[in-house]
Amino acid sequence: MGGQTEQLRPGLTSGCMLCDALRGGVYDRAHLVWDDDPLVVVAHVSTGVLGHLLVVTRRHAPYLSDLTRDEAAAVGRAVVMSARALRAELEPEYVFSAVIGTGVAHFHQHLTVQHRGTPADVPWHQVEEWDGAPSGDHDDIAALCSRLRDRVRSQR
């Protein structure tokens, strides 16, 4: 981003795909799991594999090291509550969490699940590439997100 991008409104940057998503251009409201926090949003990735969430800061913070203390605390709460909701709803073997930071310079943390029955030779970072992973269409993802929203709200 290099500081040369146009600021569209406080906290959002022009040309950032996650800022664009937060402005309402990308995230399908039905795929939001948590959007009532002033600092973070949790949304299901719009792939067909069920159980891949992103925790995204509302403010354009390029990297983990750029988070404020309050943002870091909000991310932590969102990750834990979302992981609990995923475990309760999908009953996966594992919930993985990763901050990679090489593709999009806007802080986001992935939560992915390893569904029960995933072969042992499928690496943790490729669980979505397994043909047997539970998947669904837009409506299936929306229904899952609705159930996850209810589970997150019950924790607050």
C-alpha cells in the first residue's frame, strides 16, 4: 500500500480488497457471522467448503504488528468465539487458525476446520482441497452462518 493510496473514509483504503468488502461491495450479508463489533468482522469465505472463516479488522491495518491493543483484543475474542461456534456446529477434528499476511495487506486471520474423516495425508493448510470436505452452495453457507451467528451471540 505504501501510504500512496487514497483514503475514502476513516480507516478504509482505496484499492484494498478487504476495505472494498467492508464497504459492502463483496461480503454477502448472509455470510457474515459477526458484524456488530466496532473493530472486527467475521465472515465465511465464499467458497463451497463449509467452515472457513475470516476475522477482519474494520480499520485498514496492513499487518498483525499494526493492530492497536483494542483491535488485537477484539481479534482474540472473535477468534475464540468463532472457533467455539465452529466446534459446536460442525464438530470438526480441529479448528486451525492462521495469519499468513502474504496475499492481502489488510489484517485478516483465517479459521479453517479439518472435518472428521479427513485423510491423515491431507496437510492442515490444504483441508479445503480434499474432495470429501463438506461443501455447500450459497444457501448452505448462509444457513451455516446463521447457526454460527446464534452460537457466537450466545457466548457474549
